[in-house]
Amino acid sequence: MSEVQPIRSTRFRAEREADWRALEALVKRVETQGSHRLSFEESRALAELYRKAATSLSVARDISLDQNLLIYLESLVARAFLSVYAPQESLSGVIGRFFGGSASAAVRRSGMAILMAFLALALGGWLAAMLFAQDPAWFYTFVPGGLAGDRGPGASTETLRAGLFSTEANLLGQLGAFAAYLFSHNTRVALFSFALGVFACVPSLLLTLYNGLILGAFWGLYADRGLGVELFGWLSIHGVTELSALALAAAGGFRLGLAILFPGGMTRKDSLRAASKDAVKLALVASLMLLVAGLLEGFGRQLVTDTTLRITIGWGIGALWLAWFMLAGRRAR
Amino acid sequence: MARTETPARIARRLESSRRWFSLVPPEGVPIRFEIAGLAARFGAQLLDILITVVIMAAIIIVLAFLPFDIEPVVTSLAAILLLMIRAPYYILTELFWNGQTIGKRATGLRVLGADGRGLTTHAVVARNLMKEVEIFMPGTLLLASGGLGLFWNLVLTLWIAVVLIVPLANRKRQRLGDLIANTYVMVGPKSVLLPDLSSSTPTDAFDFTPAQLEHYGRFELQTLESLLRTETTTQGSGERRRESLIQVAAQIRRKIGYEAAVPDSRVEEFLHAFYTAQRAFLEQKRIFGDVRDDKHHRADSPFNHQASNHQASNHQASNHQASHKGRT
């Protein structure tokens, strides 16, 4: 036995090792420099060598008992897979797609859930206004003390009016107001009504209803003092955006909850995952709207004290949101 | 006779205690990835938090030099800045660096889409938005927990418990965000290809009969492989390696009944030759559907089915083929 042929798996390795080494070099470059640095030929070679290596791995698992070779191929194919299937996104592409259609399409698809959220808000508001008309003491039941401040049934009409038209001249005071706003009541409500929607919609529904109750109680109080229109203007300038944001966040929660409640033909896990695609976009839109509402409340409401102008700005911006939701990305579909 | 745990079985148990998952890419060849441990993920998270906090602090310091008095609003300003730095930081790094934040890079971890088609923008955004709800909100509340009432402290405790239990309870260590986005966090693989042991063998020195090769299986072969691959750096460890090679060679010769004497100087040559012959023999058997996972393969036949899934299915596939041929 002077000339023995190398065993099968050794020959297998000898025939393919050059390809593996080439692939390893390419993968290393992608890992350190990113795939956009490869030339056209190199990217094509990467994809081709990856498939060859995957085939090698499949064969090696069957015919080879060389542990080092198997471990090497496993990791090489894994790394090549990661290089080949890396997300090929650009920042402008992601942002462009979000604003150019995917977000508005998600909003359009969630029409029912959004309607549900607005109905819950309106129901809460109507309920609280009715109850307040019967007995002003209901105000304290609905409105938490911190939120009410000195605005309550006990306050004089003049105090209430002054609250609506206060002007903070100091820029930094406005910044502070803006900052405080972002972590204020409504942002928390929006966040929770989105995140808790998973529990079969119930917490979201309750939170939205509750927010409606607070709103209704204020409305009842101010309308009682003949300040209805002024309150409407005060609320409109940021409230159109803010309440819509609240409704969208709750609608996102509803989408998740509905997916759990009525999964249809899918498993609940799959159904939740499918619904999360729209729900996440709703959450992003809602947080963007809350940001805008914060700016409007922190700066706009202090700078603009004319009720008509407040209403115009508020509803004008509301119309812009609506236009974005209804029109963006329609042609593409 | 009570079955004791064989070394091969212990090795297999240790292997399975590291958590793996197979991902099937469009090419159809399953690829194995190792699930990241919670300690490594915690470390990565800590580093990322540190980075975002440092950026936030830097911005605050710059703002402090401007002619404004930011002192009354500094806490809420810090909270907003942190949120506005944090969310884009995680989302953009994971999206553009293929599932790696700076912290994950440092600890060698990576986020991976479970469906085998790469990470999508949606998956990255979803898992990082959930991170706000899962980690940062309870974290911030925890810092402020002294000022909360009993009820909210209970809620907070429950919240943290749920967030911790979810990744601990599922085998793949997915937190809630991972479950919704359908992603895993895995350990980045490293690849080192060592020379093939069989090819460096002088061919005419030692001969083995098929009967002598019947004794061992895959596990023993690969144990021998790792022994032969042991690298020695110091004089002392080289000496120890030589001694263990001599012992192993003696053991093998006794077991397989190899009569001819092997001088101590040629012991490594002998083991290489035996390794090559044994590997050729076992690979040949394997091609014909006789998978020998370790030396107990005959006495302990149900064992083959417990072998790593892949090998078991292989075995069944070849059995199936054999019976198929029998019929035709």
C-alpha cells in the first residue's frame, strides 16, 4: 500500500477549499466595511459562493466526520448568510417610504379601530358633560387633582378665563412647558392605551373613555360659565392634533387586541405579528403627532391668543394630517 | 443492567444545553445559530445605555453654556433628550449595521430575523419600540419608585416580573419585542479552518484490518481529532501532550488488538494513521446508512434515534431509501 488515495471527505474538501477561502475573504470585507463597498462582480461572487458553500455544508453534514470542517462550514455559511441577507436600507428610503405611503396606508387600513377610539372619546365626553350638568361635583370624580389645578367648579369665571389666555413671554418657560407636556398626562395615556391594547382591547377602551370623561367634565364646567367657545379655541390649537394622536395610539392598541380576540384563520401569535405591522406605524404616527401637539401647546397657544385664529390653526393642521392620511401613497396602490 | 451515562451522552447533553436554533434560508440548507445568553445581552444593553446617556449629558453640558437658565427644566429636558437619542440610536444602528448596536458589536451579538429572510425595517422598529415599554419605562419608574404609592409599586413589580419572565421562560430567550418582531439575538459565529488531519498522514506506515476498525464510533473519532489538534505552546505542555498521546495509543492498541509494536517516537504517526483509517471506515459505513455515533452503537441501539436530530433523520432517510430499493 504505498499509494493510497485520500479518503472521500478529504478529496471533497480539497476540491472546494479555494471557494470557501474566497467566500471567507469576501464575508470579512462585508463585515468590516459593509456590503456597499463591494463591486458588482464581487457582490455576484458573494451570492454565488454563498450558495456553493451552503451546498458544501449540506453534503459535509452527510459524508464528513471531520469536526473542525463541520464547525468551520457551519459558521462560514452562517456569516455568509448574514452578509447576503443584510438589510439594504438607506435612511432616506426608510423615511421616504414612511411618509410617502406606508404610514398613511396603515392608518387607512385601521379605519374601524380609529372610529372605535374616537367613539370612545366622544362617548366619555358626552357622558361627563351630561353628568356635570346634573351635578358639578362630578367634576372632582373625573378630573385628577394635579390636572385640574386651580381650574374647578369653585374657581371664579375670571380665573378660568385668565387660564385660557395666559401668555408666557419667556422662551425658556415655553421650552419648559413643552418638556413638561411631553411627559404629561396625555402622552402617558397614549402610550398605555397602545401598549395595553394587547390585553383584548379592554384597558385601551377604558383609558380612552376616561380621557373623554376628563374632557367632558372640563367642557361642562367652561360651557356652564359661558366660556364654551373660548375653551374650544384653547383646545383646538393643539387638541385637534393631540386628541387625534390619542385616538391613533388607542387604535393601534385596538388592532393588537382585535388580533388576539379574532385571529381568524391564523394562530394568535401570527395574527398579532401581522397586526403589529400596522400598529407599530400607528404608534409612530401618534408619537409624531404628539410631538407636533407639544410644540403647538408650548409655543403656539402662548403666542396666539385670538380664539378664531386658534381655531383656524388647530383645525387647519388637523386638515393637513387628514390630507396626509387620505392621499399619501394612494396612486401607488 | 443499569444504564450509566456514557461520555458521548454527556457531551451531547452539554452541547444541547447551549441553545441553538436552526434557520432555513431560501436556499433550503438549515443554518445553525447559537442563542445569546442573558448575561451577554445585559452587558450589551448596559453599554448602549451608557453611550446614549453620555451623548445626552454632552448635549446638556453644551446647552448649559448657552445664555439660558436651564436649571428649572433640566430633568424633563434630560428625559426628552434621552428618548429622542435612544429610539433612533437603536433603530438606525440595528438597521444599518445588520442587527448590531455598538454594545452588541462589543459583545459579539447580533439580531436575526427568524424567518430566514434577513431583518426588515418593521422588525427592527417593533423590537426597539417594545424596548421602551419593556426596559426603559419600568427602569425610569424604578428610579422614581420612592415617590410612588403602594398600588403603583405593586404594578411596577408585576410589570418587571412579566418582562423578566418572558425571556427566561422561552427556550430561545426572546423578550416580548423579539416575539412580536419575530427576531432572535444570537452569538456572531467565528470560523477557523484548520488543516485536514487525514491528509498529513504518511501512507505506508501502519495498516488496520476492518475488524480492528469496528470498535469505535463518531464520538471517539472526534475526541481523538481534538486531541491531535491540541496546540502546545510551552515546553511543559508539549511534554504532557506527548505522554497522553502515548497513553491513548496504548489504549487504542489494546482495544482493537493491534499486535505490532509502536515505538514512542512514532506514536503521533500511529494515531494519525489510525484516525485516517477509522474516519474512512466510519464515513464509508455512514454513506450506506450505518451511523455509528459512539462505541456503544450496537449494545445501545435506541441511542441512534436520540442522536442529534440531523443524524437521526439522516439515518431514517437512508433506511427509508434502503427499504424503497428493496421493494422495487
